[in-house]
Amino acid sequence: MRHLTFAANWKMHIAPAEARAFASAFLAQSNPVEGRTLWFFPSAVSLEAAANAFGGRADVRIGAQDVHWEAKGAFTGATSIPLAHGAGATGALVGHSERRHVFGESDEETGRKVAALLAAGLTAMLCVGEQLSEREAGQTQAVCLRQLRAGLGGMGQDQWGQVVIAYEPVWAIGTGRNATPGDAASVHAAIRAELGRLGAPGRRPVLYGGSVNQGNVASLLAESEIDGVLVGGASLDPAGWARIVATG
């Protein structure tokens, strides 16, 4: 059976009380489906509220939007992996395009974050993707594979089960534009081939993110190379999100 993953990135939205209301509304409209995993990535202040509100439903995972690689220290504003885990997170996004291109996160830093998450036994959802100028220069695959190698270079063979990859073309995030299903599938195939070269045993999940919504999610999931979606704005409405996770 094909396994699909639906990941909701709430970005800088949804306060704790809103997270509880979202979970109540969503759970009333969505039942677990075999072969599907749902991830929610709330802001750090809403992690614990979200984790509690979803009540440990077996198909739901809660993750942090970002973590620091140090377990503790004088890093004002950062969230350590132990702090995120203590609030209910079992994984985290790493290298989201906004972390890379708004906050200046480097490839080296993504690698350190992935390594720290894996060492702690948590899941790392590593995001890779090209900017518009790189796409127009024909550098899409080179950029994505460079980011992939940097993020996964320090992992052990026994840690592959903790890794999820999300391809998110930067030019398609929050713009209303998205890669065609065929374009996305070709990049996914290149990513999957590189994962094999890096030693991944079997098929690892590769998600697509970039202006995914109710109107295009079915065509994206129709591509066999796409194992699910990472969604921003369209994940903020519980009814709409319930319809998206029922797709495919």
C-alpha cells in the first residue's frame, strides 16, 4: 500500500487557544486512514497546546518549525530539541525556505540540526528547493542535491527511518504558483536517486510543498513519485485541511 504524508506548517499563525479549537473542529471531520500520516507544525508557543489537543491520535505527529542543534545554552529566542520534545514534538522541520532565505540559515546549519534531531531519536523533515533565478539558470537539481547532501551527510545507516524529505521550490511558496505535477515528479525522482546514492535503504518519503491547495492536491498526489504534501496557508482552516488529507 502506498503511504502518504500530509504536513501542515502553521508558520506564524494559530495561538494556543486557536490550536485547541482547530484540533476539535478537525477531529470532528477527519478519521484516521490506513497508510496516512498527518504532521502538524505549530509555532513554538502552540506546540504543547497542539500536542495535547490532538490527544495522541495514532496517525497524528506534532513537530517544531525549527530547532537549535545545541541542547541548552545562551541562545535567546531559539528552541532546543529537548524543549520542543518536552512540549510534545516528535520531529521538526529543518531548512525550510523561509529559514534559509529570510533568516540566513546555511547548509552547514541544516546539517547540524538534522544530526541533532536524529541523535535525539526524533524525525527530521528536511526541506530542499531552488529559487526562481536558480530554476531559470537550469540549476534546480544541482541546488536540491547540494542541500540534500549537506543536510544528510552526517547520519548513520540506522537513522534513515527518521528522515522525511520535502521538495519546496522557493518561487512557489506563498505565491499562488506551483510546479506542475510532472515538474515536481522529475525533481522528486532526482532526489530519490540521490538518496539511494547516499545509502537510503528502500523508499524514503519525499513530499512536495509550494502553494498546495484543495484545487491542485489531487493532481500532485496522482504522481507516483510524490509521497505527500507540505502545506502552509491551505492548512490553516480545519475544514479545508480535512478535505485535503482525505485526497488521494
